[in-house]
Amino acid sequence: MRVKLLAAAAVLLASQSAAQAPAPPKLLVVISVDQFSANLFDEYRPHFTQGLARIASGTVFRNGYQSHAMTETCPGHSTLLTGDHPARTGIIGNTWVDQSVQRSDLTVYCAEDETQPGTSSTAYKVSPKHLLVPTLGERMKARWPGSRSVAVAGKDRAAIMMSGQRPDQRWYWTGAKYESDLAGVPVPTVVPKVNALAGTGLATAREPLETTPFCEGKAREIAISGGGKPVGAGRFARAAGDQWAFRASPEFDGNTLALAAALIEEMKLGRGPSPDIIAIGLSATDYVGHTYGTEGEEMCLQLTELDREVGDFLKVLDSRHIDYAVTLTADHGGKDIPERESLGGITASRVDPALGAGNMGKALVAKLGLKGPGLFGDSSFGDMYIDRHLSPTDRARLLKAAVEAYRAHPQVEAVFTAAQIARTPVPTSPPETWSTIQKARASYRAGRSGDFFVVLKRDVTPIADTTRYVATHGSVWDYDRRVPILFWRPGEVGSTIERTAETTDIMPTLASVIGLPVQDGSVDGHCLREVPGAHCGAR
Ligand SMILES: [Zn+2]
């Protein structure tokens, strides 16, 4: 009898809690802040008062990870809504070398269709064809034909990788306006309006922004080696029509958020019978980081403005009474300029140009008495490719010599051959425990990855010529891998979680929140049980 009563009570309690649990949100808003490292989030979190403060009142994984080695924009965005590492998404870098393409640079861009005649890796036809796995938006549309999937971003690769194949709308900034790769899809009336506003903004000269006491405290001009101008005390004054300065300023994200809000309104997202999703790529933080570094007055003002702009965006959703939930994260972290870091006692340096694939290839070809460029690669680290026109014997000689030469350099941490990486299982342990080769394995895709992979030492910035950019990301180190992962729904009380999570966990978690089945083990990520509304396999 007692057992029966207990069982009855358990059923009653379960049905009560089911009755009290709120219905799933009708609109998933997924925001990627490009280059928003966990280091920046930790530093600025106490200073946020607007939108970012609201979102940070939810469930905060302050130790999120873009776990893989190649911490660039395209691979990072490919993990966010697929649940998979780049080894599965196929997006191993922003670009990779393909020695079969009819192009002088032998380079393919991650978000293009290189089979289109007349295109190049810089003047490309935007396409999701390289993304090999489905996104959450695709899964939602397969489950609920009425679901809408929309992406808006400052960068085409952010919009493409977060929405994948056949979204309902996809818009990204191309230098003077927002454009779409989707043919035959009606253009919402708000798009030309936002484009007109953004175009007027770009064409208008800007006075310096007003600073804040906190940001003013960071204003200190730092001299840069490698030909670049000093940075550290800038407030985004710019000339009319300067599109480079425009996109490296808070105004850029303001436009992207305005377009996102306008599309939500016009398409009535979150107000249909099925759940909808909008992915928003905010790119200005990345351009600010590359142009000015991460610890000056510029980044401080960028994040202050971003906080306000995200707050304004959320107020629009609130005023329309939309039942939404926000996820906010980043495609990778970032690192400050070595010149400022050195003032703070960190032994930081800029990369030796001799490590570039071109320079190294030339030196090795001369040494071995071979012909041609020898090596192809996009940088001084990551995937390196051996000229396939060489004989198998010469290729083997060059591989051996290249691995030895890179390994002997004092700025190089490790070099792995493709065979070594391929033999390593894709890691499943917590991301902070991964070895360097395990990180490389999560970035490895046979047929796209290089013949060997170069890892630079910690605190080596792979930019030698600083005339355009002074700081970057892309490394295997935690300053580039660790990113915040925030989940928030209005009215929800959350907490800050110390244990690590991965950006691959976002997709299965959101799927669980909206009741979309994802078979356990079918993707790299795992449902995060701390997120309210996530049932994590209980459904
Ligand atoms: Zn990025």
C-alpha cells in the first residue's frame, strides 16, 4: 500500500512539474559575437548593464570551448548549430588549399562554390556546399514544415555556417550593403530600408564616440612593430565612406541587429504554430580586435556599445510580446597585441616570417634541389600542403625536411603529419584535457586537410606585417579556444557554471529545449542538463 501511495505521489508530482514547466519558446535567437573570448567576457561582465547583462543573468557557461585546433571564424561558426567538430562539419579553416582547382592560388574559401566559372577565392560565389552536416534550422524545418530559419550576419561565412542549406532568409554584409545568396526567394521589404540606413551611415563621417570612465582608464597609445600605426586610445572617429573603419566600429553591429529585428517583425517569427530560429552574427568585435587589439579603449567602447545595442534589440522583442530564448556565444576567442602584453609582463612576440608556407617552401626546395614552390599554406601555422607535382619520392623527402625544419624553429610548439593526426581518435573527454594532437584531430578532414599541421608556441602572434591588422586568433591555445556560452529566456533565473562545455553542445541542448529529437551519439556535442527546459534524453 505504502509503495502504491508513493508511486501515485510520484506520478502526481511529475504531472504537476510538467504542468508548471513553461512551454518551449517559440523563437530561438542565437547570437554569435565574433572573437568574444571568455577572457573578454570575464573582464567585462561586471561592467555590462544592458542587453549583455540581461543575457548573463541566465545560465552561463563561462568555460565554453571551441575545442578544435584551427580557431577561425568559419570552423567556429560551423560548430555552433550543427553539434559537430570541424572534423565532421568539413569546415577545417576559413580557407584551404585544393591543388585540383583551376586557380593560381589553389585556394578555396569555406563558404563558396568554387565550381562556378569565373570565381576566385576572394571574388567568390557564396554557397553552403562545403558544410557537410545539417544545422538546427534544417532539422527544425524537417520536423516542422512551418518552422522558419533565418540568418543575418556581418560576414557571409557566419550566416552560411549557422543556417546551412535552404534557410528561409539569409543576409550578410558585403562591403556596402546586406546581400543574400538565396535565389528565387522574395526580398522582405525591410531589407532595402535597412540597406539605405546602413549606406547613409557608412557615407557619413563620424566624430569620436564619447568615452566612459572605465574605458578612458584603458586609453594608452601603444607603438606597434611591423609597420602598423599606434593603437590603444581610439574612439572610432572616421572619414565618410571608410568601409574598413565602419566595419571595425560598433555602428556595424547596430545595423546587423536592426536588420535582425526588422526581419523578425516582418516575417512574424516566433508567432506561428511551429518554433522558428534566427541566427545573428555580430562581426564588429572581431574587426575591432584585429585592428586595435583587445585591451585598449577601442575594445572597451565596442563592448559598451554592443551591450547597449543588444539591449535595444531585446526591448524590441519584448515590446512585441514574442516568446523567445537567447543563446549567445562566440566562434573563437582572441588575443591582444604582443606589444601591450609585453608591457604587462607577458613574453609575447610576432611570428618569424620565415615560417610562412611560401618562404619555407622556397628555402626547402633550394636545399633539396627541387623545382616549384614546394609548399602551399595560408599562413605560418595550421594546414600545410606539399606540391603534388613532385614525384612521390620527392614529396616524401620534402615532407621529412619540412617537418624537421618547422620542429627546429624556436617559435614552433609541434608539427604533426596527416598520418599521425588521422591515427588519433576524435577526443570525447572534456576539452580542457585535450592534447595538442587531439585538438588537431578535431580540425582534421581527409581530402581537405594538409599533409602536415604546424602549431605555434603560446603567445606567438601569427601576424608579422601589421599595416592592416595587429592582432588575431586561430591558435590551439585557450585564449583562442575558450568562449562564453550563455542561455537566457526572459523571466528565467540562471546560474554561472564552472564546468566546461563545448560549442558543439549548443545544438543538442536547444533541440531538447524545443522538443526536437536528436539521437544521443549522433553528433559530437551533448545536451547541457543545467539549461532550464533542456530535458537531455528524458523525452
Ligand atoms: Zn571570427
